[in-house]
Amino acid sequence: STGNYEVSFTDCKFGQGTGAWSYAYLRPYTTTTLENCDFEAGYKIDLTELDKESKTITLINCTLNGTPITDANVGELLEAGDPLTAIVVQ
């Protein structure tokens, strides 16, 4: 949802759903922190609804298909055209 608050996820695994929930993306609307989370290969973070002027996504000790997410590979999680400036990797 939207608003002036923050959302956080800790120790989560993100992958493609099944049946009616077969999407494989996270679409944050506000500042979001993900800590110790693993994303399956092919999973995406879609920033189309994020107010990139004032909101960020922070990834702390997260992995992509078991590989640590770094500044060098974080782009693999983003939809085409989403700016890397909205993502903070720690």
C-alpha cells in the first residue's frame, strides 16, 4: 500500500507462486527493508509504483538463488528500466 511508513521482511524466501498466485515479483509502494532474504532465480523487484524521489529498497545480507546480492548483481532483481539508485545493498 502507499503512505509515509516503512515495511520490512526478515528471513524470507521469495519465489514464484503456484496456481492463481503464479507471479514472481515484489512491487513495493513505500520504503522497504529486506534482511536475510533469498530470492529464487527469475524473481523480480518491480519499482514501478515506488516513489523513487523519496523511497528506497534496502537489501541487507540477502541472496539471489543462494548467491549474495551485491551492487554488481542487484540489477538481476530489477525490471528493465528500474533505476539502481532506489536500491541500497548492505
